[in-house]
Amino acid sequence: MYDRYHHSITMVVNVDRLKAMEAFVAAADAGSYAAAADRLTISPQMVAKYVQALESRLGVRLLNRTTRRQSLTEFGTRYLDRCKLILAETEAAESMANEALSAPSGKLRISAPINFGAGSFMKFIQLFLERYPKIEISLTLTDRFVDLTDDGYEAAIRIGGLQLESDSLVRRKLKKYQLVACASPTYIAEFGKPDSPEDLAAHNCVSYMFADRTSEECWRFSKDGEPHEAHFKSRLSVNDMRALITAGINNFGIVLGAEDTLADAIAAGLLVPILSDFEGPSMPLSLVYRADRQRTANLKAFVEEAVVFFETLKYG
């Protein structure tokens, strides 16, 4: 009878020694088999079997038990510390495995304004997909103000200091969207180069027409912390940055655009930055996403990578 019982105990340990260690630690910390059983949601008899199995395997007693109290033996005290270390390392290893299995993957639907999405944001998307090969992105470029919930987007880029349309959304601020004023060399040769933003009132300016908003009639610059406003009346307003750049290149007037979208034309000498002594207008840039999706691995990675990318990005 004893041999068969001893064999069954040994089999328990062989099958799940870590659970036996866990039972021993629980019994030592809780002070009794009954309390340990409550903690582990198993029976007190099973706790006792696990502890006895360890003692049988080790050939030494771990716990001294009487009808009134339980105490650790000298060896049990030292063995308890090792068991806790082993269990902690095992849990850490399993956590690593779970993280590997839950690596960001799946599809993300993202919306961004057309001009921004075709410039810096596309650079970020390409780098992000290279880093996370198991993620697929469906990127919609539109100046329409999309509704993340109704339109089925996980995240969207917002340009401007707009209020969140819903309490269920989270906003993460990115680097400001910096703008620069430019004109063609031919325009500057014919009409001169303005010395201050206030001089733009006497120049032809091509304004950008935002979706759901009126055309620009004022560009706000600053210098040494002092604001400088450029008020103008534009004969031409466009809602596409490519058309605005073309108008500037074709000598129609002064244009204002993001540094990264104007970079190629400036590098080619087709446009020349003006008012370089002044800081150009800038607009808040935000990434918004649904609060109920922020814990998903793919969206979490996307948000955190975007914040880091645009914090360190130098436009142009």
C-alpha cells in the first residue's frame, strides 16, 4: 500500500514539479494547507500530496507539522527561497513567450489628410511596416473629417486645434505641422522679396482651402516671441497642395505649405523660401484613436511608434 502511494506521489512530481513547488510556497506563506488550498483553488489533500512528493524526491523534510502549528525546517527555509526564485523566473519566461505570441499583427485602417499623408506620414508608414511585418495597413487619404467609429477606422491624423468629437477618443499630440512661405525666383525678381509678414498685403498670395473651412486670409508668423500677422486677399484658393505648389512655381504668387511637401521644389530651385527670419505658421498635429482599441497590440505599437517618429522628425 505504501509503495503504491509513494509511487503515485513520485509520478505527481515527475509530471508537474513546478506545481508542487508552488504548493509548497503557498503552504509556507499561508501557514497551513487549508489556506494554501484556498489560494491555489485546489483541495488541502492535494496540497499535502504535492508537499509530500517534494519531500520524497528530496529525501528531506520541508515542513514540521503538528495538530496546532506548522513551521519550516532549516532546509525548508533555504529551499523556500530557491523555489520562489524558480517560480519567478518561470513566470518571467512564460511572459516572454506570451509577448512573442502576441506580437503586433493584423490589419489597421488609418485616415490622414491628403497632403500630410502623402509626405511625412507615408515615410513613417513605410518604416513601421518594415519593423512590423505581420501588420497590414489600409491608409485612406482624405481631407474629409472622418468618424472613427462610424467609418471603421482605428486611428486618424488631425491637423489643427480641433476638439475631439467624442469622449470615447484619445488624442496623442505629435510634432507641430510647420509651414514655410515660398515664391518662385521669377516672381521675386518681378515683385520683390517681402521683408516682413506685414508686407504680404501688397503681394499675390495663393491660399489653401481646407475641407469644411473657409479659405485662409491671414498667415501668422512670429519673431523673438512677437506675433506678426500677414493679412491678404487672395485671388486664388485651392484645396490641393500639388495645385498650390504648381501655382507658386508658375509665378502666380506667394504660397504657404508644409516644409516636407515643398522640399523637392525648393531643392530644385523652383521655389525660394521667404521671410526666413520669421518662424512660419504651424498647426497642431494629433493622432486620435478609439479608447476601446488602445490595448490592442497592433494599435498600441502604431501609436507609440508614431509619437517617437514625429518627435524626432526634421521636416524637409
